[in-house]
Amino acid sequence: MSFDPIALIERAYEPRGDVPAWLKANATEIIAPFDTEGNGTVSYLLRDLRPESIEWKPGPRSRIGRDQAIGSLQTGLAHLSPARVRQGLLAMQQPGAHSFVETFGGMVQPALEHFDHPIGDSPAVIVPTGGSLVAVVATLTSRPISISPEERALWERIAVHLGAACRLSVRPADPAAPDVEAVLDPAGTVLEARGRAKAQGSRERLRDAALRMDRARTRRGRSDPLRALDLWQGLLAGRWSLVDHVEAGGRRLLLVRRNDPDVREPAALSLRQRQVLFYASVGWSLKQIEYALGLARGTITHHLRTALRKVGMPSRAELIRVTTEMMMKAMAPASGTPAVEDDDLTAAEREIVERVVAGWSNERIAESRGVSTSTVANQLTSVYRKVGVQGRHELVRWASSRFDG
């Protein structure tokens, strides 16, 4: 890879004020290794496969407009079948680099209709933040891409760091900030400590982590990025991120900042048990959890076994199945809306729904039926009210689970 992952991570830890601002500031550099055709960058935040805060930045050779890029994303996600949605819910929690074709088994045809030239894939870097929010940065390519095992391993670690940096982006970066539990000099000497960082064992661990971090950032360390990121883990002791801070006079410090993933449920579990259970529930391997939390494998296994017992789950597989079902239900139309039978829609409304699912625009539907565009819009409004959805994309999800087969 002809880019510097360490430099990317260092910049990602710079404060940005909020998550959308952090994503906008870092998106182009994150996806640059995969934007080989210069098509541009689409970045967004994702909750239950619903994109928000979407940004588009065209590349130097881009023939793609903003409406095309964003429209294809929204249409593609909206037209995923229930089976593909189920698959995507877990895939979109996996940190690292992904190919849309590999993740979802191909490009969704209605999404491709937005373009007037061939699009074959959408490589993306997925950045889980440790809760329900996932940051995604993607580009578009004319052909399907292949990501090697070595690239996957590297980007998995990069994405974990990016997720940790994203969590910190909403907090002030200052030695006096409430989440700063220690301040170190570049040699790893603890200058200030409070809370758990005051313990002698913690001081030694912090010093060792600071020295490993510096080795990762040397020229020799950067020559082997995967090894460098093995030295510089996403978190230390499941608790801290080590972040550079330069004072007004140019003095460099390392701030030891509390950066626990935001996992609040189930309340009956300890914080570490909740974190391990969450990552396991969205399909992370023990190795991934070990890197993300900076905990020993045996500690993770113990927490997972204890957490599964407390929540009454017989296995990780059952935990993943139940979690996926819960996420699928969360994506359904709002509760309290009466279930709508097919007979509740008129023949004309059913025909319009089927054509919306096929990716037709209101203008095309109106032309095919010999009516005005406003008539189609009014009929769609009636359909939204009857089935209890808020718009076109929710309607596609609703219809896909009822009209397909």
C-alpha cells in the first residue's frame, strides 16, 4: 500500500467538534487508497442501514454528480432484499475495508440506473464507533475490486483506531478535560495521574504503551504498518486512548483519555462485560475484540462466558441470531401502526408500489400509466399513510418483505 496508515491515524485523532465534522475532515484520506479512478468520496453515518449526514466530494477525474452518488446509495440500500438486509446488518458492523459486491453479493440494479457509465463496485471503509452509530466512507469503481487478506488485516486495525478517534471527536482536547486520567511526556514518564491511572501497575502499563506507540511511529515502524499497529492498539486495558497534545509553547505531551465504547445495556452486566457482549453480538471475533479493547484473550473469554450466562444465552451463535432479529425489528415501520394487508391497497396503489420497488421514478410511473406526475405523488402519499412509512425508501423495505415471492 502506497500510503502511511500511521499518519492517517494521527490526523484522525485531531479534535473536530462533532462526529459529522470529524467524518467530513477525514473521509477523503480514508478512502484514498481505494479511489484509484479518482471518482470521489461519499461518506455518511449509518444507523440500522439508514444513512444520515451524507457528504459527497467529487474526485479529480469524476464524472459522477452529487445527486447520482447520493441517490445511488439511498436507492441501493432501500432495494436490498430482507435476506440482504440481514446479511448487511452484521457486515456493516465489521471494521475495515469492504467491497459492496462481496458484502451484498452484487450491485443492486436500481442503484446503477443513476449512472450513465458503468459502475461495478463501491469499496468502503467501515468504522464502527462502539455503539449503534457506524461511519462509512466509500468510493465508486468501474469494476469489482479485490481486497487481499493482508489489506483486510491492516484496515481492520486502522478502522478500530478510527472508531476510537471518532468517539473522542465530540470532547474537548485539553489536559484538564474530565476524561484525561494521566499526562505523560514523550518518554512515557507519568507527569500527572488520577483515578485508576494513579496505581503503580497502571503507571507501568501506560509507560510501556507510550514507548510501543513511539516505536510504531518511527520510520522503521512505519515500514511494517501491520506490525506497527500491533504495537499501537486501539485501546489500553479496555479503558484508555493515548493521544498527542501540543501545548502553546510547542511542548509535546501524551494525554491518557478515557474512551470506553458507548455500551450501556444490559445494566446487570459490568462495563467490560457489556463491551465484550456487544462486540460479540455483532459478529466480532475474539481477536478483533482483543485488539479493540486492549484486553488479554483470556480476560475477554471470561467476560463473554459470564455475560452470556447472565443474559441467558447458550452460545455466541444464538446471541448473534437474537441481536440480528432485534435489529431487523428496529428497522421495521414504527410500532403501533396496524399491519396492512395487501387488500388495503387499491389495484392502482399496488401497481405503483411494485414499480417503486423496481426503481422507477414518479415521472416514469406516470408516463406508463397515462396519468400526471401529481396523481402518482398523491397516490404514493396515500400508500405511505396506509402502510405507516415515512417515505419512498421505507416503502421499499416494507414492500420487499411482503411482495417478493
